[in-house]
Amino acid sequence: VYRAHPDWILRTGDRSPVLERNCYLLDLSREDVRAHLLDAFDRLMAAHRIDFVKWDHNRDQIDGGDSRGSGRPASRRQTLAFRKLLDELARRHPAISWESCASGGGRIDLDVLERVQSAWTSDATDPLSRQPIQHWTAQLAPLEYLGAHVTAPISHQTGRTSTLDLRAATAFFGQFGIQWDLTKVPNNELDRLACWIDLYKRHRALLHTGRLTRVELADGLLAHGVVARDRSEALFSYAQLDEIVSVPPRLRIPGLDPDRSYRASLVAPPDPSVTWEVTGMQASGAALGALGLPGPARAPQSAALVHVRAA
């Protein structure tokens, strides 16, 4: 495209643009550029059965000047034009699910979330990396938008090995996709993964409609969960990312009805690295919010899920 239309790319004056990831940036604010892309997408989608499109933007928008050589900055018009292009593609192909990555030029923002069905949270899929990434991405994006996957035991990025339970517990607070070659998974792991999938389906409505709450714990620990809108139940994660501390901090569960009684139960499949005797415990919402449940005895790099329901 660049060889045929060198005037279609963003540039700053007469300076040669910086080549990054073997590509330049098309000036989407040009009608001829958008027409070319619409035609290319239409032909591609007409020729194949496409249900899902991940729209990435993995290069910096440097030398973001007007392609016409006027010297005017183009970032804002580029962003608006990208959204116009995405709107038109979604109108023409309403059955396709769109996933944003870097929001077409920045990080995840609310405007792009109005146009897509999901957002890829990060290429860092190691659960120890993902726990804080998802913890803070959810500050803006609802859990049902977060692309979060159960990946292979050995991270392709860090080389670190993690248990299926930690990977699944991390993906639980997101879309819970599978990014793992299941033809190479032992039968016992497949059975355990099936249990996690069943658990996720059972609690998905709560995860995607409840109110997200975070709880401050000691360093190396992350706790968060969702409370149902009617305060009838809650589901919380307690992740131990670093070394074990001597006394496990208690898990407070704020947001429940202070006058109702709740019964707790451990959600995840039995895990030898986590001992959490909470199943059957009963307390008021006021007590759970102020004092909480006793913390689990657990190994580093582990996570446990607890569910409380009004008794």
C-alpha cells in the first residue's frame, strides 16, 4: 500500500517517518484511505466466515502529522477517523464480535468500549503478571470486557511455570477464555479445567453484573470480588503472589447487607496448596464487612475463591 500510495501515511513535514514493526501509519482521516480499507475488509469478510476480529495497534503514533504535508497534528483526527471506520464496519457486519487492543491508538478508553465487545487486557498472560494488570484495568473496564485466558503452564513470555488453579482463578475475573493447546493436556488436567469452566458458567451472571470491590491486604496479596446488586451473594478472590506471611490477613467482604446472615463456601476445586476452612461459616453482613473471614493458609503463587450467600 505504501509503495502505491506514499502520500497516505502520517508524516511530519518532509521528514521520513520512523519505521516501527515494519510498518507506517495510514492516515485514516483521508476518505480515500478509509474507502480502501472498507473495501479490503468487505472482500475479506465476504470470502470467509469470520466471527471475531481483534483490532490491534501495536506501534507508537510518532510523526503523527497530516499526510498532506500541512504540518498539522493529526492524532485527534486519526482517533476520530478510526472510530468512524469501526462504526461503519460494525454496521456492515453486525454479527462480528470486535475486540479492541490498545483502543486503536492508546490504552483502553470508555469511548472504544462503546464500540467493541471485549478488550485484550495485555499480552502478559503469566498469572503473576496478570493479577495486578487485571486488578487495575478493572478500575475502568467492566470485568465482562476483559480478555483473560487460561494459558499454558509455562508462560511464553516469562518462562515461569504456574499451576492450572492459579491460571484459572486469574482468568475467572474476566472472560475466561482458553489459550492452551488442549490436545497436549493430560486427562486429569482436562477434567480439572472442565470443573473450572463449570464454576465460571455457574457464577458468570454474578461476575458480570455485580459491583466490583477491592480489599487492601499485605504486600504480595491481592483480594477483590463482586457483590450482587441485591446484596444476596458475593464472590471474592484471595491471591497469594509472594512468600507466605506468618499470619494470613483476614478477608473482609464489604458491601453486604449488614442485617442479613450469610454462609460461606470455598468455590474452587480442592487445591493441596491452599487450606481454607471457611465452608459452612456463617456471619452477618456487618461482621463480614468489618472483621471478615479468616485468611487461608496457602503456598506462594496460589489463589482461592470464596462465595458467600444469604442464609
